[in-house]
Amino acid sequence: MMTKPSDTPRTSAGPWQSALRSLLRNRSALASLAVLGLIVLACLCAPFYARHIAHVDPFVSNVAGTIMLDGQETDIMQPNDNPLHLGLSPIGPTGHTTYLLGADSQGRDIMARLLYGGRNSLLISFSAAALCLVMAGAVGIVAGFFGGITDMVLCRLMDIMWAVPVYLFAISLSIVTITSNLHVGPFVIEADNLLIPIVIIALVYVPYAARPVRGRVIALRQAEFVTAARCLGVPRWRIVLHDILPNVSTTLVVMGPLLMAMALLAESALSFLSIGVQAPAASWGTIILDGEGLIYTRPMVAIAPGLAIVAVVLALNILGDGLRDALDVRDTSRRE
């Protein structure tokens, strides 16, 4: 007898495939992912924009420079609008490809610096979030699975780090590291190296990410499949790699966008305080610092990077909510 096509057994999709299908049905998450993709693509095109579209060098002071606007040569630094016209203010948004968003106090193109600063801000936040997940995953798995004295020591260390406010802890570490070069064996890490804010931001958020991982591992340690593996004499490292880590990976994936958003805010705060990204490099935080003195005359200098930070953080939070809904096993079973 021939088997009808409707009688053929269907293979059930794996958890990651089901999560991907659920995420693709979430319009809010897809919209946030599209916004993030556009921002990342625009920042990656920063050299092309500065060289071929704006025709400027965003890292060189251009106080005495001029540009052509509507066929007229215009000074980049112009007299203030006060009654006495004392002092100079940078040119505002021109609406042209050159100085589209205006200039800062040193006559540098804000749009070009915004794109270059976004590269550093996004790189630091993504790298710090990834490094934090690795460290938090290792600490949470070790503390939750082995328990005992190991769990107590690691939890007390996390409690000490947790007791110190995040930004105060980050500021303290940044001041210590940027005052002198770090010597790690034969390698020398200079004060302006982006690796310094990446490591600092990743370190300060480890307790916040390790706690949920530890709780998840403690629940998995008492599961039947882990108990069965122990009774069969399976080595501990094999249980961790093949039974614990795959079940914890969903927690780490969900925390990824949220940690990246917090890392972006921390990097912007440190750079605004001049203890994050160091000159001549730029970030969204350093551009806001440049616009602090121009907030009443040229507010776009500070508003543009602030809006970029808001857009990225909002998109990351919406994406994190979408990932949480897609990877929630109980919610998925209810939908099915």
C-alpha cells in the first residue's frame, strides 16, 4: 500500500529553529534589527562618507576654514548672535553634504565624527557585552554546578562588586588604567587603546549577568538527565559541556542585547567624563562632551549623538524582548 503524503511523519523542528521562526513573526523585533543594521552599516561607511561625500577630515581642526554654500564662500566659525557679536560659534546645519549637521568648536564636521564615533561606541559595547557573557557564563556555571566553597567564594566576590555602584566602579578602574600604560607580560597596552574600556565595562557587569546564570545552573543540576549522567559515571566536564552549557546558552543569548545596551550607556558616560575613549579617537560620548559648551548656540552637536544612543539602546531593548519571547519554552508551548 502506498503511503499518502499526509501520512508521512513530520520531523519536529529543533528549539533554535522554532525560536527563529517565532522571532521572524515578531515585527517589533525585526524592525529593531533593521534599525540596528542601518546604523551599523552607516557607521561602517564613515571613511567613505568623510572622504568622498563630505570631503573633510573629521579629526583635524579647521577653525580658520571656509566652505562654499550656495555659491558663496562662508566661514566655518562665525560671529555669535548676541547683540555685541562677541566670540565665534561654529556653523550650524547646512543641509548640504558638507557639514550636514554643522561643525563643533574646532570646526570639524559633526556628521563625519558621528559616524566615526559610532564605530568605536558600537565596537566597544558589542565587545564588552560578548566578553561579559563569557566571563559571567564561566563564573555562573562554575559556582552553580560545583557549589560548596567554590560557590561561596565566587558569590562573595560578586557581592563585593555588586555593592559598588556601576559607574563609580568603572570610573575608578578607568582612572587607574589611563594614567599609565599597562604591561601584560611582553605586551604593552597604551592608555588610548580601546581594549581598556572594553575590559572595564565587561568586568563591572559580570555580577549582573552571572547571577541569573548561576540560578539556572542550580536548577539544572537537580534535573533528572544530569542525575542520570552522574549515576552513569559521566565526567563532570562532559556534563557541563554537553548538558549544562546548551541549556544555559538561551539565557546568555537573551542577555546579550540588554548587556550591549548597558555597555553602550556606560561607554558614553565614561567618554563624556574623559576617561573612556581618548583623543584623537571619537565616540558618541566624546562628541556630547564637545557639544556641552555649545548647547545654547549649536545644540545639534550634542543632540545628534544623544539621539543615536537613544535609537540604539531602544532597538536593543526591543530586540532583547523579542529574543526572550522567542526562546521562552513555556511561552512557545502555549503558542503551539
